[in-house]
Amino acid sequence: RGVVGAIMVVAAVHGFAVTVLYGDKFIEQYGKDPSQIVSDEQCGQAVAYLGYFWLAGEVAGVKGIVGFALVGFVLFRLFDIVKPPPVRQLEKIRGAWGVLLDDVMAGIYALTVMQILFSVGWLEFLGQ
């Protein structure tokens, strides 16, 4: 339980740091939000998975972890593609911060929706 959560914290911090430290160099070389930068996606996806901390007592076994990961991935991609406010506005920030912050916000949306769906029982298949 704690190991998966700790890994997500490390992944989020790593993705955040790499994007902020090296993102502007990639943008200069490849243009706005280049596909060569994936650390922003890593950070945003890890943020979505941080919910495992709160649900770890209820999400059990391989089935639960895989299900949680699948739901988190789908929700993160949905918010990253649709870009509801303020995701689209954050994307317009210049430089590495804009590349990063839209994905972090998409991760926050995914995390929030997963928490709500789990709390109302719509993700019971993730339980024990």
C-alpha cells in the first residue's frame, strides 16, 4: 500500500523537476509542447494515481491496483485531451511551466473524479 503511493510521489516529483529543468531547452529546439517531452505526462499521470494513498485500504490485490491504474489512465487522458478550464488556460502559459501545469491539472481532475466515483460506489470492482 505505502510502496505504490511512495512510487507515485517520486514519479510526480521527478516528472515535475525534469520538465521545469529541461523543458525550455526542448521547446527552443523542437517548438511549443514538443512530443519529445514526456516528463510532463509522467507528472500528471502520477498526480492522478496519488489517490491510491486515500483508497489503499479499500483497493486490494492485483485486480484492484490494475483497475485503479486503468481508470486513472483513462480519466487522465480524457482531461488531457478535452482540456476543460483551467487546463486549456494553463497550457497557454509560456515555456516549460505551461507544458507542465496543464498535465498536472488534468491529473488533479482525474484524481478528483476517481475519488468521487469510488466514494459513491461506482468503482466497487476495485474493492476487495
